[in-house]
Amino acid sequence: MRNWYAVLLRLYPKRYRERFAEPMEQTFNDLLRERAKKGTGLFGFALWLFVETFRGAMGENMAIITMQHKALFRIALVTASILLLPLLAMLFTDEVVWNLTDFVVAGALLIGAGLTYELIAGKGGNFVYRAAVGVAVAAGLLLVWVNLAVGIIGDEENPANLMYIGVLAIGIVGTFIARFQPAGMARTLFATALAQAAVATIVLVAGLDSSPARSVLIINGFFASLFVGSALLFRQTAQESN
């Protein structure tokens, strides 16, 4: 029984085991000796200790896994919560119709956005930098989501919407060139906003969208303002660090 308990203690994480395994094993042996002398419920008591020790070992391992992969758990939780909304809507209305592909694509976009945020936000220590990253990532995610869902220029099948890939490409390439530094990120987001505005100009001049000009300006202006807002936050971070 003592040997089995020693094996069970190996389920604990190494750091925990190095600190507590020996006194835990000694306590186990002492308790067994006391029970043996009294001759009361030795097997039941040992079984209870085994169960409690196993539960404690699993708890310690889960705590370590949660700490090490806290960001992944958070991203997965947020993604699941968002995807739950259209699933619930489908139960109560016929206006929302998603298939498996829709859920997979949406999940991939949300997870990708979450990982992107964690990657970039981890490069800066203050709240303003993280807020700037959050606004930029949210704008990029929303830009892709709207294009896939209904399209910004005409409908989702209009090839003119591919111009927005160029907008995102400027942001992505610029981010790597800036090496996540706030001053460079500010310039990148200003350039991204300018590219967004350029798309709106092309659409209006070339007549690529039958929608009223005001609608085109409002939609593209909304995204451009998000990129500008992110750029201003990055610039504020750069000024505070100087």
C-alpha cells in the first residue's frame, strides 16, 4: 500500500513533488500505523487518502496547465461564447442560418485574431499599447468578417472586395517591419487607414458600387477611423516611452 501511494505521488508536478512528496508520504505511513494499532477501518481510510491524493494531484496539474496556457484558454472561451450566439439565434429564428462551414470559418477567424492580439500585445507592457493592438486587431477581424458575410462593395461575390486584402497586407507587412515598436506601429496604422480611404476613393471614381456614395464613405470611414484610432494610441505609447 505504501508503494502504491509513492507511485500516486508521482502524479504531482515535479516542483510540488520535490517540496511535499516526502512529508506527504511520511504522513501517510504514520496515519496507516495509527490506524493499524487501533484496528479500525484501515482499507477504507487508505482508499479515502488515495482518492484525495489523486484529486489533489489532478488539481495541481490543471492549475499549472491553466497558468501556462492561460491565453489559449481565454481565446477558446471567448470564441466559444461568441459562436454560441448564432447557435442560439438559430433555435429561435429562421433568419439566422449558419452551416458547419460558417462556424468553422468564424471560429478560425476569432482564434486567429485572438492569437494575433496575444502575440503583439505581449510586446508592450502598458495598457495604451494593448488597447492600440486590440483596436487594430478588432478592425481587421471585422473587415474580413463583413466582407465574407455580405461584402462591403456590392455583395460578397464582388471581386472588388479583394482590394481590402491589400489594406490588411499593408497592416501585416508594416507590423513586421516596425518590429512591434509603437512608433513604427503608429506609422503602419496610419498607412493602413490611408489605404482604406484609397479603396473608397477608387470605388467612387470607378463606380464599382451601386450603393449611394454616402454609404460607401460611411462604411470605409468607419474602418479608417478605427485604424487611425489605433495609430493615435500607438503614437501616445511612443511619446510616453521617450
